[in-house]
Amino acid sequence: MKKTIAIVLILSLIFIGFVKVGEQPSKDDYMKSELNTIEKYLVYRDSLNTEVSKVAVAWHLDHSLKVINAICDTLQASNPGTYKKNFNAARLFSFTLGFIPRGRAQSPKSVIPPDTIRTDDIVSQLSSARDKLIALEGLDEKSNFKHPVFNRLNKRQAKRFIEIHTRHHLKIVKDILKK
């Protein structure tokens, strides 16, 4: 019985994964909507709702952009020849469902926003993110980076993580603004 349930669960996750793959935007539209939403939320940069998050909207926007830019830089600098496939159950779950649980992970210091977040710094990071995401398309498929939880991610997986992570923080911002 347990074996049957496990098989049904795994097949369901695989099916959901295939459906998600079919929903992927064109290469030209990759992350365009999310970056436009970040830009739109800039006017609410100082909004805070401590029932949702301990930090203001600006922190989530800045953090999201720091993550995008850092991953793009790491992929660009990586050696595709050293990439090796690996299995990671947390990654399979998160990538298949397109979901990151709130309050579970600790961000690396390199992508934590400063105490004072300037709007023009966010705008500059936004411009860089747009350029770097376009440049990703020209990289080798085995360009890679090491994620602290999901392990080694190739370019396709890194792009999926960028989507999920950015949407995760945009959902938090949306909830902050609901008040």
C-alpha cells in the first residue's frame, strides 16, 4: 500500500512537472513580467506589514535582484566542463510545484540587502538583471552554480530557480501590500 502511494505521488509530481514545462514563456519573455512587477512595486518600497514579513518591500525587491544578478554572474563565470548531474529531493519538490516555503531558508550574506536600501540602487540592479537575463541565453547548457539547498544547478535549473525565487518574494510583497 505504501509503495503504491509513493508511486502515485512520484508520477503526479512528474506529470505536474511536464505541465509546468509546457507553460514556460518564450526566451524573449523570460522574467519580463516579474521584472516589470518589481519595477511597479518600487513606489511601495517603504511599505511594511510585520504580520507578513519583518522587512519592508524594498528589502524583498533588492534581495530578489541581488539573487538574479549573482546567479547570472556565477553562471557566466562557471566552467561547463565540470558540471555533473545530481539528484536533490528538495529541488525536485520545489521545482515541480514552483514553490518555496516561507521562512525556511537562510539567504547567503552576499544577497542580503544593506540596512539602507536606495531606490536608485534597486533601479540600477533592475537594469543589470534585464541585461544579464538576456545574456543567459548565450551560455552553455552546463553553465552552473551551487545553491546552498538545491546543490549544483545547470543553466535550465538555475533559470527555474530564479523564476520560483523571484515569484516567492513578489508574493510576499503582494501580501505586505494587502494590509
